[in-house]
Amino acid sequence: MKLKTKDLLTVDEISSKEFLELIDFSIKLKKENKTVKEKPLLKNKTLAMLFGKPSTRTRVSFEIGMLQLGGHTVNLSLNEMQHSRGESVEDTAKTLSRYVDAIVARVYEHSFIEKLAKHATVPVINGLSNSYHPCQTLADLMTIKEHKKKFKDLKIAWIGDGNNVCNSLIFGCSKTQTQIVIATPKGFEPNPEVVKKSSKYTVVDLTTDPKSAVKDADIVMTDTFTSIHMSDPKRTEKFLPSFQVNDSLMEKAKNDAIFMHCLPAKREQEVTSSVIDGPQSVVWDEAENRLHTQKALLLSLLSI
Ligand code: CP
Ligand code: NVA
């Protein structure tokens, strides 16, 4: 499949039809993993990976994904590039475009990746900015499709911080018409424009009450209370104890509800060990699916 967009920065660039196709394509790639390894569809293609923040899953899954498809990666730390000495994003984008077939970047300000995409002539993928994490959404919705076999008539309860992962997830819900309820303390809500836009396509509810949010939920999701770009050491106190996903909160969701977390997790803060390491948790499938969705994404952006 070929995506109409050149870049993936938020999730909203992809149509609902394309999003659903991308999820099914990812599931197909996962099933046919062996065949794809034998058929290097990205032979001699190159991906520059720019990291301005730490990463385990994003970095390794892109690197291994390219390797499995026969391509190559160039792993770059932003603070070792000339950008750290003042070279502009525009010049960085134009230079890299002359060497590689695609760029993935993990950055602080979302405007950085927007500028990178604007000036690069090759596809640019957001590997997480302060505002969005589209690759995570693809893996999350793939995991839901695998475990629940559908999107419609499902309810996701997001508990905690209305952050970058949450913003892209809301767009993902709008593409798949999955209902989402977001429970945050006051002042920690997701981007209101994302909520407003997505509400045209699906139910997006905001609340400050985690217990009501998880009632009848099919999926309970959370993320760290302190994202990489947050520095306030007292931030966690604003969420505890009510916004911790623990056994008592999970009991209020449906009996067959699954628990999801993009990882890395801080056990006994946003989630207890009993939940993340318990029978309802699908976090390792979720982490694995980063690999399959990113392979599907790379193939779709590079029109193979
Ligand atoms: N979920 C996620 O993006 O993990 P990393 O920060 O390890 O890449
Ligand atoms: N919200 C987290 C996600 C990490 C994958 C962060 O931005 O640090």
C-alpha cells in the first residue's frame, strides 16, 4: 500500500481508510515475518534516525525493522550533529535528503519535526515529540485489533497524563471510531484541538474521575506521569493515589479488559506490578508490535 502523505507527524495525516489498511498490513507482516525476511523489500534503502531524547523501543524497532527488510539505518544523536552547534533544521533536512531515503526523528518541540518535514524531500516520521507519538498509536491500535478483533463498540479508558501518547491515540481512535474516555487531573488534559477535531468522528470524553472512566472499559491504558521533557519533580504527586492503575481500578473495567502501556513504565507509580505483570497486561505484545507497524509504515511511505 502507498500512503498519500509524505510524512507521519501526528497520525492525523492518514485517512481513516489508510489507517485501517495500515493496521491490517502490519498484522499480515507479523504473520508472514519469515517470508518478508526472505524477501528484502527495502533492499539498499536507507533510514536516518535522529535522536534528541533517550529511546529503547523506537530506536531498536526501527533499526531491526530496516534490517529485516534489507535496508540500512544511520543512527544519529542530535547532540553530536552540527545542529548542536547552530546548523539550522532546514539545512540539516536538505543535507540528509541527499543521502537517505527516509528520516525518523525523536525531538523536543513539535515545531522541530514540522520544520524537518517541510524542508526534507524524503519522508519524515515523528519518533516522538513533546506533543505527539504517532508510531506508538499504530502499535497500540494493532494490539487492540489483535486482542479484540475489532475497533467499533470498544471503549478505551486512558488514565493519567493527557500527553503526547494520548494526543496521537485520540487521533487513532477517530480513525478507527473507537470510543475513548480520558481521565486526568485538572490541568493535565490532552490538546483541546485534537479532542475537538476527533470528536467529530468518535466519542471522546474527558473526566477527572478515573473510576467512572474505567467503568465498562475494554482497554485500560496509561503512561508515565513524567514524560522525558517534564522536569517538575513534584509532578507525580498531582496524580497519586487516584490516577494509579491498580487491581481495584482494573476490577471496575470489563472482566476481559486488557491493560496497555507504551513503556517505559514506573511500577508502583502510574501502574502497580500486579497489573502490568498480571494476566490482563498485553504490554509485551504492544512493544513487539512497534516493529511490525513500523515496517508497514516504512513500506507504505516508501511506496513499495
Ligand atoms: N514507547 C516508546 O516509544 O519507547 P522508547 O522511549 O523506549 O522508544
Ligand atoms: N510520554 C512519554 C512516552 C515515552 C515513550 C514521554 O514523552 O517520555
